[in-house]
Amino acid sequence: MSLLLVAEQDEAGAVAWVWHWRPGFLVARPLKALAEVMQDLEHAEISGASREDVVAWLDRQFASEAV
């Protein structure tokens, strides 16, 4: 596994934030830029929410960065 995305949910169960972890990280880190995960997004393991919900959150959060 080269990338793990961990979705943090709000009280309603919606994705509130996404954290990322890679081999070599001691702990997951808050995602601050889409570029941090874009290259490996297709093959990332996702925890805490569905892939569709995480991708939708990424689209909303980083709309100005999307290519």
C-alpha cells in the first residue's frame, strides 16, 4: 500500500476532513493540498467513508486546484 486516505466524519456522517498516510509516516497527516495525493488517488486504500464520498469531498475542498 502506498497511500491510505482516512475520512473523518461529522455528526451527520458526512466527510468533514481527509487525512493521508504513506509508508514512512509515523501518523496520518491532514490533507492540505490535492497534489499530496493526486498521483496515487486511483489506487489509494480508503477508510472511514466510501470512495465516492471521499472523492466528492476532495472535489469540493480543492475545486480550485483540480486540473
